[in-house]
Amino acid sequence: MAKPKQKVIITCAVTGAIHTPSMSPHLPVTADEIAEAAIGAAKAGAAVLHLHARDPQTGKPSQDPALFKPFLERIKRETDAIINITTGGSPHMTVEERMRPATTFKPELASLNMGSMNFGLYPMLGRFKEFKHDWEREHLENSRSLVFRNTYQDIESILALGNANGTRFEFECYDISHLYNLAHFVDRGLVKSPPFIQSVFGILGGIGPHPEDLMHMKRTADRLFGNDYEWSILGAGRGQMPLATIGAAMGSNVRVGLEDSLWIGPGEMAQSNQVQVERIRTILEALNLEIATPEEARAKLDLKG
Ligand code: KMH
Ligand code: ZN
């Protein structure tokens, strides 16, 4: 009998906390914009929606649950997609602040960043020079001196929150050491199998975007977790589509969205999250891969539904 085809989970990270409104007119900011972008991505094939909120006046990232509520309600009404709420927030926030929306809404999935690191946003000052709001320049400038703090205690607090609420995690691993941190928590019995590993490539402060970096992450994850993990690829910026393509050809799931890249081609801004989902979907189908529905993704990731 033919082996059933592995179905690929597409995650779409709709707005994030890295890019700022002056960088792209297409970055969703208000609750309606975030909801519409997320619904468009789900219709195009994203089974998972990774969500952050922003202050609607300034576009500044915010973890205020009141800002999440309207778009979460609308997305749940209009799609069956899996809601994944950030606990990363922004590298500028405390972990207590970052945990607020996942604590309030008890989603099926939440992100969990697996180590402390430099998070170099300041190189974007070379590319983007005009900013409508003061916070945007400061956000990039201050990244020279900040550490994205994810101590063992921080990780334990977020794991405890998930384990209390039946929330499972998208484990964001920006470097090889983060895989070892994840293995440590698996060994301690605090992480249920299979972990959903989001390997992040191309953030300054983490592993680079070279295909060899991807291979090294995969070899290490295979050694630490055997077959017992769900692998996904997130390439930042121009690495988004090439790395997702390489990963998918090797059996990974994929993440796209304007949180991770504002682009759809060299010098060409993505007009929406949906176009990035459509692009990766076209690539996956050309590779003869099938796209997981939300129900299939729930089964693969063992979510509460
Ligand atoms: N911004 C991405 C590189 C989070 O929300 O927890 C990683 C991220 C972090 O999605
Ligand atoms: Zn995020």
C-alpha cells in the first residue's frame, strides 16, 4: 500500500512585533486589519495563525488582551484555523507582559522562545529612514543594547501556563543551543511529545539563513528528538521562501507572513499576508506536497481543538 502523504502545516504570522507601520503600508495594525489579514491567510491555506496585537493609533506592539479580543473573536467566527498567540511579544517587553494574552485566552497554541539572545533590529535603520512615529526609530535603535530575555525560569513559567490551560507550543528555536534547551525540558518531563519546533533562520543574534544552517538544525533536532517532533521552518526577510522550500522538500512544515518578511520578491513588497501563503502553497503543490487543513494540523500537533 502507498505510504500516506505527509501534509504540510502552513503557519501565517500576520503582523508580529518586529516590523513597524512606516516600513510597509500593508502591515496590519488595527483589529480589523489583523482579522482581515488572518482570515485571508486562512482562506489561502494557513492552518495556523500566529498572532500579535498593536496599538491601533501608533502601530506599537502591545500585549494588552483588550486589543487581542476583537480580532480573536472575528477570526474564530469566520475561520476554523488554529489560533497561536505570541508569548514572545516584543524583545522590549517583560515576560509578565508577554504572557498576558495567552493567560487570558488559553489558545490551542502559543509561541515559546527557547533561549536568551541578542536581537539585532538596528540594521533595518539602513533600509528604512522615514518614520511616522518616534517609537519606530527607538525600537530599532534600542536593539543595539537589549537582550531578548528567555531565562529557564521564564520558559518554566510559560510551560506551566500552557500545561494548566491545555495550550501547546510553537517552540521558537533561533539557534542550535535552543534545541538543547528544548531537549532539557523534554527530559524533565515538562514538554509533551511531539514538540512543534519552529526553526528560525536569519535573525541577527541567531543562526544564519544558509542552507547549511538549516541542515545543521535538522541534523541536531533528529539526533535529540529522533522522529518524535514536528519540524517547521521560518526564514526571516529574503530567506523566507527559499528556506521554506528547502525545508518542505525535506519534510518540514512552513511559516510565512508579514511578521517574518515584508517581501514577496526582490524589492517587491508583499501586498498582504495572503499573497505569501498563496506563494508558498504554489511551491508546496509544485513539490507534490499536500496542505494540512486545520483539523489535520490539530491531529498532527495533538491540540485540544
Ligand atoms: N518574530 C519571530 C522571529 C514570538 O512571537 O514568540 C519570532 C516570533 C516570536 O514569532
Ligand atoms: Zn511572533
